[in-house]
Amino acid sequence: MHVLLTVAFPVFALIGIGWLGGRLRLLGPHGTTALNGFVGWFALPAMLFTALAKVSIAEVLNGAFVIVFGGSMLLTYVAGMVAARLMSGARLAHMSLFGLSASFGNVGYMGIPLCVTAFGPEGALPGTLAAVLGAAGILTFGLILVEVDVQRGHGAQAARGRVLRAVLRSPIVQAVALGAMVSALRIAVPEPVMRFLDLLGSAAAPCALFAIGLFLSDKGLGTARREVLVASLGKVLLQPLIALALLPWFLDLGTMWGKAAVLCAALPTAANAFVVAKEYETFVEGASGTILLSTVASVATVSALLVLLSIG
């Protein structure tokens, strides 16, 4: 019970008041856009940069964590694609977006704050690595497959160019790359600059969680309910089970990295899945519904994991 009160409750309570604020329209019609912009362009990049700049790069590049978390994400993505094909005979773009909804967790907005709450400041390290694997790994791979389908007849060069531009424009990817460079080259960041970034980054966790609630406040399950249910089960149940199955071979469950790999695998679907689906006007209702259902379900599944793994 103690872990639920000290770790799970603050995280889900922040999401809850964000949802309430959205339902009551307290932040106006553009509140979600403005808050997401602040978190995505300023607070979260600052947090990721400082987390990397303060440690040696060897402390972040945990190969065993990459295999366990990355492997669970990739296998769930493939399972999602197969499920979409079997259920509706979907095309490659639809299959890819279904797979993203089933595997691409909300590490940036929810996972990093959760890891920091559970493990302390050092929890930002596995959270950051998981965010990089998601954004630069499975999301990029998924976008490539969508573009291969969309750009049929226009050549592979167009698909590669769009994906590369999207990745390079990401402030999170830029912050991670810059932080890794500062760490690798052992560049001393001036104390006033670091204090400013620490202050800015400290706003990332509460604002990101509040933003999740705002985003969910006007979403529904839509009409693609069978696909939403299957994708949500893949995200909050299948992926952490795969991580647990891989764990004994590569990581000790008693370590922070082992617990974080399972915890990050159990996170609900990220809002990016809806953003990408909306851009391509494919699986839009399904992605939106999966974000909502997996987030609601994660209240139970993540809380149960926190207790089972003795986190906090």
C-alpha cells in the first residue's frame, strides 16, 4: 500500500487533475496545445539534457536494458501488425500504426516522471534510454513502413527523406544528442546554465502528466473497439510479459535497470501514436481509443507492478 501512495498516486493524480481541468475547460480551447508545446520543446528536453550531461555516457548505454526493453517493444509491434492483418486484412500503413499503438509507450511524458518518482534522480537514466529507443527506434521504424505504403510509386527516397527530417526536428532527439555529446567529451556546463536547465527540467514531470490528462479529456473509444481492445491488451499486458520473459537472460530484476525495463514496458500508449495516425488519416479512432483505454488500464497494471517489483 505504501508504494501505491508514494509512487502511483502522485503520478495518476496529476493525470486525473489534468483530465478534470480539460473537462471543465479551465485552460481554454488551446490549453492542451500550449502545455504540450512547453513540455515537448522546453521542459522535457532540458530534463533529458541535464540527466545525460551529469553522468558518464557509459552509465546510460546499458546494452542489457536495450535488449530487454527494446526487444519487448519490437516483438509487441510485430504482434500488433499481425493482429491488424488477421482482424481486418489491413494494408501496411494501417498495420504499422496499429503496431505503434500496441507497442510505443508514453515514456517521455509518463515513464520518466514515474521512474524518477520510483527510483530518485538516477531513475531518469533508464527512462531517458527508453525514450530514445522509442522515438529513434520503433517510432522511426514504424514511420518508414507507413511511408513505404504511402509513397508506393514515388520511390524510397521520398520516404527516407520525410522520416529523417521528422527525427532530426525532434527537440527530444536533439537534447539527447547534445547531452550525450557533452557527457562523452566531458564538457563542463557553466553552473548558472545548469541551474537554469535544472529549474526548467523540474517542470517537465508535473506538466507532462497534467498534459496527458488534458489530452484524454476529450477523447473516446471511437467505433474501432475490437482493435482498440486488442492494441491496449498488447500494450499494458503483452509487452511487460515479454520484458519479464527476457529479463532473466540479460538483467537482474533486483536492480533499478531491471525494474525500470519492466515498468517502462507496461506504460500506456503515447500520444505520438495518435499524432502520426492523424497525419496519415489512418487508424485515427483506433489510436485515440487505445491511448484512452491503455491509460485507464495502466492505473491497475502499473500499480500492480509497483507492488510486485517492490518499487519505491
